[in-house]
Amino acid sequence: MKNTFGSSVSVTVFGESHGAAIGAVLDGLAPGIPVDEEFIAFQMKLRQSVGALSTARREADSVRIVSGVFNGRTTGTPITFIIENQDTRSKDYGELAYKARPGHADFSAQMKYHGFQDFRGGGHFSGRITAGIVAAGAVAISALRGRGISIGTHILSCGGIYDRSFGDINADTARLGSMEFAVLDDAKAREMQAAITAAKQDGDSVGGRLETIVTGVPAGVGEPWFDTLESILAHALFSIPAVKGVEFGAGFAAADMLGSQCNDCFRSENGSVTAPTNNNGGIIGGITTGMPILFRTAIKPTPSIFREQQTVDLNTLENTTLQIKGRHDPAIVHRARVVADSVTALVLCDQLAIRFGTDWLKAE
Amino acid sequence: MKNTFGSSVSVTVFGESHGAAIGAVLDGLAPGIPVDEEFIAFQMKLRQSVGALSTARREADSVRIVSGVFNGRTTGTPITFIIENQDTRSKDYGELAYKARPGHADFSAQMKYHGFQDFRGGGHFSGRITAGIVAAGAVAISALRGRGISIGTHILSCGGIYDRSFGDINADTARLGSMEFAVLDDAKAREMQAAITAAKQDGDSVGGRLETIVTGVPAGVGEPWFDTLESILAHALFSIPAVKGVEFGAGFAAADMLGSQCNDCFRSENGSVTAPTNNNGGIIGGITTGMPILFRTAIKPTPSIFREQQTVDLNTLENTTLQIKGRHDPAIVHRARVVADSVTALVLCDQLAIRFGTDWLKAE
Amino acid sequence: MKNTFGSSVSVTVFGESHGAAIGAVLDGLAPGIPVDEEFIAFQMKLRQSVGALSTARREADSVRIVSGVFNGRTTGTPITFIIENQDTRSKDYGELAYKARPGHADFSAQMKYHGFQDFRGGGHFSGRITAGIVAAGAVAISALRGRGISIGTHILSCGGIYDRSFGDINADTARLGSMEFAVLDDAKAREMQAAITAAKQDGDSVGGRLETIVTGVPAGVGEPWFDTLESILAHALFSIPAVKGVEFGAGFAAADMLGSQCNDCFRSENGSVTAPTNNNGGIIGGITTGMPILFRTAIKPTPSIFREQQTVDLNTLENTTLQIKGRHDPAIVHRARVVADSVTALVLCDQLAIRFGTDWLKAE
Amino acid sequence: MKNTFGSSVSVTVFGESHGAAIGAVLDGLAPGIPVDEEFIAFQMKLRQSVGALSTARREADSVRIVSGVFNGRTTGTPITFIIENQDTRSKDYGELAYKARPGHADFSAQMKYHGFQDFRGGGHFSGRITAGIVAAGAVAISALRGRGISIGTHILSCGGIYDRSFGDINADTARLGSMEFAVLDDAKAREMQAAITAAKQDGDSVGGRLETIVTGVPAGVGEPWFDTLESILAHALFSIPAVKGVEFGAGFAAADMLGSQCNDCFRSENGSVTAPTNNNGGIIGGITTGMPILFRTAIKPTPSIFREQQTVDLNTLENTTLQIKGRHDPAIVHRARVVADSVTALVLCDQLAIRFGTDWLKAE
């Protein structure tokens, strides 16, 4: 299965950056879940992001739902989201038909699709394809909320500037949901934005880290082998463009800990089991413990930079140089944030439906 | 699909630490691939590992192949590996029937299996289950070698001590294959072993990092969305017990780079395309570039430590303390190494069969 | 996976009879395959079918391809087909909101979707959803033709009238492709049409049988267990609405044969292996033999009839009667024909890509 | 996925007729289900079947469970069944290394596995592989019984002799469970056995039909497209060796009915919805209605007959003749009966777990 993810609840993405339309099909979600088109539009807006920090390309990104919703609620059949492409200036991309942009998928696409791929604007590899994921994810997020499950992602780092960690999880998560530039510490947000602007002025770009926390997922979800919840989440997260690393709980830092430091000692509080630390990120043996699920995602700097770069000509396979023009983001970590939330929501809807049945997410 | 991984080439694991037998079914591998039982036994030995650094449990781990091999070659039908359990001292585990070991899956297993799980020695969550993966992986490694594909993994760090990075990839990979404690720098190997011994004497344990490199995979393998090669590899790697992080190429460090530092500029050399840097780890847009595939895996310290720990009683959900006895590893990173190789080989056999057909791996 | 079928080449359907649009996503097809929009339109026309024998509902059924095609060829990424609904007279269906039509899925849908389903015109259960399958199937049929594989389906029986069997397979297949009412014997075609008209005038409906033959599929495709080619084809065929039976080769008649009658004795002719009989329908042990693939599909009579029928009220679960109004087909077997071709083509594209790799279907 | 079937509950088969062992892995079944080894042995006995009517090969077929069962109940992890092969007289098969037996998979196997297949006794294509399915199916049947779901299959026809149809479903189902030659009408049973004996004496073989009824499955299980319950059941049934047709409810006969005859008119009785007829076999729109699930399966005559047959030499591809020796069944329909029950049970366990969650089948 190529552009489809999930088993009981699945999402299929389609489209090219400069094609007629992009979108997604969300299948298997329980019937009866309210579909809030305003919330979808809001999430789409977050993905588009703000002025000077992002690409100058302006798309309405209005989402048309053509199936699977009736009287404002999910029917249980596939929900199809269509987003028409409008502001496509394909002439900017002429040279890219044959020069492989470093850090982009032009070369690997050529090796896979033999020149038949739609190269314009990155085609099917464009970050723009995440718009369909965000639309589908908005419905998934609503479904989870109906069962008391919340997801919050902040920009943990950008351009080398670090945000504080999660404190009061519920308050932080609630606040992050509506932030365009989702940083917990306002001063750090300004520093990050300055770093992005500096890179942009320098014709360069910056990367960053996202940190996600999920509360309310029951214990006992996931599998011991192969479909561990970490495996499934990482699988989905690594398909967000530019993600180069995923870690849970203490993550790579756990590798330097002693067992006596890393073990999360269980404690019983009023009959529910928890732990003062969460080095395992809420998942042990591949299965949720009921603690918050916590993970971090590394985003590489945007590969589109405005400096001359060395590369090869895809037709002749000879060395050449490339000067990228057009409209590009000096950073995408702030835009990727809502994509991480969306992907996480879609994974959890699937896993919860597998575990508790296809009706579990239904509004009661 | 729970204990099964892969689509065209798949592996299914089964068994419990103290059950009758453990093993794996490897399905879909091309017919005609030589099955070298000595190499399987050698790989099993590497997983068992060396004296003082590992558990005192001694299993022959002799692998019996009961199907799918005829006249020393794969038939193309499921290959079943059976490893009988022998040295099981279940009485050591009495108390663990009800006390959740911190860092172990006892609590999450209880929430999933409601007390019906075989708790002895971690049951189905035991690292021992990786023996079936290593047996299956040995055949996969042989199949890949027949197509010029090599996998090498070294212990990048253990107990805070770091090995050098890969230098001459082919020489390093060749050497690593047969090392029991797979560290490129001998002096660092001794330091790591000292760190493990120190932790052991202290009733504690250490974690580490593995770094894997794969050469010879053709460009054009993987998918742009959801089944990116990074997604599939991470999916499989996160099901190795104790893995808490996976990163490709520059990984988390890429998040702090500028685009101009991170982009791997393509160069043509004698008609083949390569790049002086490999910050993308051989995969861009989810698809191989033909550069070596490079990734790192974080392994948390062994959760079984010999110090009193706080925990809860699974029956009463009341607070209690726990003192683990029995035979345990003060580190598993050196044993996990061959598991990482095996999992990688199984993933690649699957992806190559999907891409190039079910006969591609067949010996010619 | 719910509304998705296939592994290497997959199709996802979406839409409701009276929703905004219906369609399909075809993913995984090799890059470089010519996409002939006229042929797609022609196939859509065949599915709509002819005047008096079919529903009075008139839809343009023009197919808009919004992704996956570039410069007239497949790119290798998902191809999305959108068909807008236009001639929807939902008021005809008012009573059906709560009265379960016998033979229709109204009752089972209610039990699955709890009243949230879009009941108008059968919603997602409507035969209209096959339009997306036919659009996707048209591209699949073209891809197969490029490799010398042909599919032909005729109406073997309708309303109790039987067509002759296949004679000159190549000639019959070539002729069937463009027939609106696909019967090999013209006299029988007229008798069948008379039977349909008679049933219609009587407020009743008729069923029928389809017989499909496929030539050019290489030997060695399929699996011995679970994914036998018969299993995969039957899986897909049984999802065509109204199909109640599938049989291969001699099918049910084989159950009354002796082994000496049923065995297809192999013969070698000019170095290629064939057999004078084809009681196994080209598949033995789940795997193609290289003989034509032959199967028959039973289609029940259209459940929408214009006679008063007994049923229950879905809200009160009390007994009531129902008089169906609106526009309906007195037979669908002639319209289902192109759907059978399409489903067969999609299955074969998937199986061939699994067997020979994702590029095998690519135009050379 | 090749030798694996199912998503939430899956079964993987392995082994060759004359290899070391055969078996199955049953994964995903809820924890806490009692595993009755006597019932497993009883089912295995039914599959082996009785004296003169079946092969002279005698296998103990004792099933060893090596994982997934603890204290007599399922743990929720993979259950592995191993059946050692013992009575293998491989020398009987010498000639079959190169002569393709008509009606058998020898030729198609050669085209798929290129001569590396284990040809002895049919290898992985042998009906013997169904022993693993029957062992796994026995546990599935027990799990379903715990939720009030019963499966009954009778030999509807054999050698042209027809049994009566189901009458009192519960009584018939209860009685069939323990019958070695499962025919409802005793006189017809004797006639069928005479037909088998006559064919055997003539060096020939006979086929037959199985009819299966399932009661107690809740309404609302299955999907409208692709994973219709008919699709899933047919998928599984067509992987039983020798099955050439599957039909539900009225099946192929429905093709000759009028809509007014075929529609099952719903009636409400004491608040539960049912119908006096069951021409749809308990499934409409791919989803259960709560009526009994009813289907028939066509079994071709055993291809191993003791008459000289024409065939080709697999090495030279030249015409030759073949005289089969060894031990073979003159009929398998009576042995296939318990396989049909087993496959049906495995499919239903999977579908119910998908619909209602992984714990639904757990003993309460």
C-alpha cells in the first residue's frame, strides 16, 4: 500500500504541487462524529502559516468535502477532501525539469519514476501534500477530543534556539492548539523568528525539533512486536517531509543513562497507576501505560535555499550548478507542527479502533 | 497484523521466554537462495553474546528449520525456524507474577492481556524472542549478499563511551560482521566493556547507540508517503525491545544545521551520481538515492537492575517495592547489534521484492 | 482497510449516490502508462448503459482526473478520478429514510452505521459507486493491453436465457469490448432484452450470469495459500453489488465430475505447455498455468422492484409495507459487465506488479 | 502477505507434505480463551477421516502447541501449532520430480518456483497443510462458541448424490459437529460412500459440494466495498485446495430468479428483524443482517487418479504419459468439511475482532 496509511482507520493522500487538485480520503472513522468545517479551515490556516517566515505562495486552501459526511456528521464511509490548486506559477520551475535540487527528492524520484514524474514544485513530494493530511487530521482530532484525548505539539527548537519543556501539560496543550508559531516561551519564540529571518536574508534556511505530548490514551494500546505503538507513530511521522529523527520519552538521551536513572518507577495514586518520571514516553513493550505519550521529531532545514549549489543534470548526468528561484520557506518547522498533530491523531484513531472496535470513537 | 512484518517478504515471530519453544516464520523470500546453517548458528551466537557482559542464562539456541528449505536452498514457501527453550528457571520469577518491574512491559501487558499473559521471564516481551528474528535475518542477509548488498552495525556508544564513526565503509562493514563486541576502535571497546562491568558491579545497567550502514541498495526504492524507506525501517527498528530513538543521516543534528550545511550536493563521478556528504542517510523523499543508507538507534539501559525499586502490585494496585533476582544483562546494546542487522536485512528483502519482483533476490 | 483493494496497485472508492461527488484513487500503477481519456469515457458509457433497459437517471459521468497524470501518462503516484453527481432527485427517497428495502443494504447499513449513513439512493452502497471502479479500471485495462493481456466478459445468462460459450477466444474478446449489451449470440441478446422488458412491465426485475476470460497472463502468478489468484479475484468480484456466486473453470459443475473427466491433461505444443480442456480455469494450486483464466459470476435480480413488499420500519422495528418509487434498473447484469472487466484488470495489475515488480506494466 | 490470512486475528501456515513438520501460527486471538487440546485432537481426526474412503497414509497428527497458551488459556500472543511429519514414503514420488500431474499444481509451481520447490507429495500445495488450519480453527471455533456463534457444514453432494438441505438449523449444526462423514440424510450418506468406493475401484475419483451455515453472528459485520463479508469468506474458502466455486444464499440460482422471488422481505418478530427466506445468505451489501450466514463450496474431484494420463515432462517440456502410484484419496469432500468449518471460524474471529475490538471474543 503506497499512499495509504492505517488499517481500521486509514488515510490516502493524492495530488501534485502544481496539478489540478490535492486531497485525501479518510476511511473507517466511526459514524456520528461531528465534522466542524470551521475547525478544519483553522487547521489549514495553521499549516499555511504566517507572513514573512513562510513561502509567498498563497493558496486559499479551502477544503471541499465531497463524500462521507451527512447532516454534519461522519457516515462511517470514506470522507474525501478536495483542495484545488490555484496559485501555481509553473514557469518558475523550468530549469528544475532536469537539475536535481540538493536535499530534494528530484534525483530519487527520477530513479523511481524514470522521468514520468510531475517535477513542477516538487510534484507529489511537495510539502503541499500535507494539506490533505491536515484536513483529515482535523476530523481525527475532533473524534479523539470526544473521548477525552488531547494532542499538543510545540517547537522545541528552531535555528538552534530551544523552547522550555512541557510544564502543566493540560494548560500547555490547550494553549498550543491555537498558536500560529507554537512556542511555550514567548521570548524564545521571538528569538526563533529572528533566526528564521536572518537565515532568509542570508539566502539560507533553518531546521528544528517538534515535541508532542498526548494525554488521555488508555493503557493497553499497541503490540509487543512490529506494530509497537512507537513503530506505528514513527512510521507515520517519518513520512512527513524533512523528518530525519524520531525519539520517545528520553529518546537518544536514554542511551547515556543508567538503568536506575531511566526506569520509570510505578506509583499508585488513588487507584490509578502512574510514575513520577516518563523516560519511556508513555509506551513500554510497545504498549501504552496510560502515562502521556511523549515524542520528539527532528526536521532538517528546508532544502530550497537561494545560493548557488552544485548538482547534476538529470538528463546528461553531468555536473552543473543550480540557482533556485521561486517562492520558498526559510523554515518549515512551525508549519510542520500541525502536520505532526494531524498524523498523530490519525494514528491514534486507527490504533484505538483496532483495539476497542470501529464504534469506539463514535460520539455517545 | 500483529506479530508479522513485511508485505512481499514477511516475518512472523512467536514464543515466550519460558514457554516450550520460540521461533519465526519467514515467508516470501525468492526460491533458490542458499541457506547456510552454519551462518545462522554464527549469528545466533552473536546474539547470545559473551560471558561476563551478559545474562548467565545459557541456551543452546540451536535452530531447527522445519519447512521451506529443500536441498539446502529456499523453496519460496514459508521457512519456519524453531528454537526449543531449555534453561528455564521459572521459579526465579515467582514474585513477578504480580509486581510490575519498572521499565519492563509487565504493567502495559497486564492492561492489554488482563492477566492471561505468560509473565515468566517477560514472556512474549522477552528480548529472547529476537532469536527468531536473527535466524530469519541470517537468511535475509545471505540473500542480500547475493545481490551485492552489505549491512554493517557498530556500537556507536555504550555507557557514555563513543566509538569512532565509519571510515572505509567496506572494510569496516566486513570487519564488523564477525565481531562479538562490534566496536570499530579497540580501545573504545575496552572502555565500554569496563563501563558495563562497573554498572553490573553496582547492580545497575547501561544503554547505548547503534549505528548501521548499508551499501549496494539501488536508487529508487521506497515511497514518497507513508511507506517511505525511513518509515519502514523505523517501524521495524522500534520493535526491537529497548529502542527509544531512530535517526537517519545527520538525524537530530540536522535540526541545528543551516540548509547550506545540510544539503547533500550531488556530484557525478564516472556516470554515477553521489555526494561528498550524506546528511540525508541515503534516503530523500522516502526513496533511496544510491548513497549508503545510514541510521542510528538509541537503546535504553536494561530495565532489570538489582536495586530495590518502587512499583505497584498488579493485583491490588497498591504501592510496594521490588528486588529483582535471576539472570540479567547489565547491557544489551552489544547483543542488539545483530538484531539491528537482521531487522534491516528483512526490511530490505521486502522492499526490494516489492520494487523489483519476487524473484529479484534469487541466486542467478 | 475498508474501501481500498490491492497491495502494490490499489484502488480506493468513495462517494454516495446523492452526495456531491463520487470517485476513486488508483495508486501504485507504473509510471509512463498512456492515459486515454476517450477510452475512459467510453467505458463509463458502457457502465451507464442503454435506454429502456436501465434506470432513467441520467448522469454525464464525466471523469475529472486531478492527480497522477502528467503529459498524458501515469506518473506513478495516485491517480484521482472525480465524478460530480448532478441528476439527484433526493425527494424520491423520502420514505426510504426509515423503511428497509428488501434485498437492499438498508437494514444491514442501519446495524453498522446506526442511522448516520447517507440513505439517499442507497448512499455508499449504490451501484453508482462502481463508476469510480470503471474509471480506474479503464487505466488498468490499458496497462494490461500494453503487455498483451486481454479481458473479455459476456452475459452468459439473463432472465433464464443463455448465451453460447466462448469460441474463438481472441475474436470474441475483441468483439465484446465495444458492445453495449455484451452477448456473443445476437439472437440470444434479443431474447434477453425481451426478458428484461417483460420483467420491467411487470414491475419486476431479472438477474444473470457473467462469464469472463483473460488471455496473456504469464504462468506462475498467484500464491498457494490464502492469496490464491482465485481468492483474490473472488474477493474483488464479490464486492460488486448483487454478486452472489463466483466459480472458476468448470466451477460447481466440477463437483459432479470424475477426476478422469475434470483433470486438464497437459500437452506441449511448440515448446509451450497447454491443455485441450480448461476445467481449472487457468489456475491450479492458486497459481496461473498460462491457460486462459476463466470464471463466472452470478448476479442476483435488481432488488428495486415496483411491487408492494413487506418490510420493517427501521425506527420502530415494526412491520410495514413498502412501495418503491423512483428510477431503477429492471436488470443490471449488462451494466455490471464492464465492472467485472474493470475489477479483473485492477486485480491483475496488482498481482503482476507484486510478482514482477512495480515497473513491469510500464510501457517500454 | 502470502501464507498469512487475516488482519486482527490472523493465521499463517507453513510446511511441506514430506518435510520435517507442518503447522500454523494463530495470532491476535483475545486472551483468556480456553484451549481444549482434546477438541483440537478430535478435529484433527475428522480431517484425517475414515478407512477405505481416504488415503492409506497414516499420520498421528498430534499437535504440539509451543507458544501462546498458558494455564490452558490463550495469552493473546501468537499460538504456534507444530505437527511432525512421520509416515513419509518419498520414494513413491520419484517420477513426479519431473512429470506434471494433471489437475495438480506441479506445473504452476514449476513456473513460480523454478524447480526449487519441494515436489514430494505436493510439497507446500498438499492438502496436508490444511492440518495446521484445522488446529488453529479448533481454537477459533471454541472462541466463537463462547459468544454463541455456531458453524455447521454438511456434504451437500458427493459423486452426484445430494443430501437434503438444512432443516432445524440448531439441531443439524449440533449433530454435524461430531460426524465423520457429515451428511444429514443417512441413506444419502451410504449412497455417497458407495459412489466413492466405486470410483476408487475404477482408479478414479469424485468431487462434491459443501454447504455451511453459521448462526449467532450479530448484524452489522462486514464492509460495503472490497472487504464485504462475502469477499473475505470467499477469499479464505478459495484457498482450500480443490475449491472451484463459492456461492452465498441462493447463489447461482439467484441469477435465474425474478426480483420478486429473490428479495428477502424483512419481518419483525418480537423486536428482532428476520425474513422467511434467506436468498441473500445472511449478507446484504457486504454486511451481516443477523440471519444465518449460508454458503456452498464446490470441490473438484481429487486429481490423483490411478489411470494413465497424458502430461509433459517439466525438464524437457516434451509430451509423455504418467501413471500415478502411492496413497491417495478417491474423494476429499468429507475431509474438506472440517477445513471449511475451520476457515470460516478463523474469518469470523478476525471480522468480529475488527468490528468489536480485540477483547470481544474473550471469555467473560
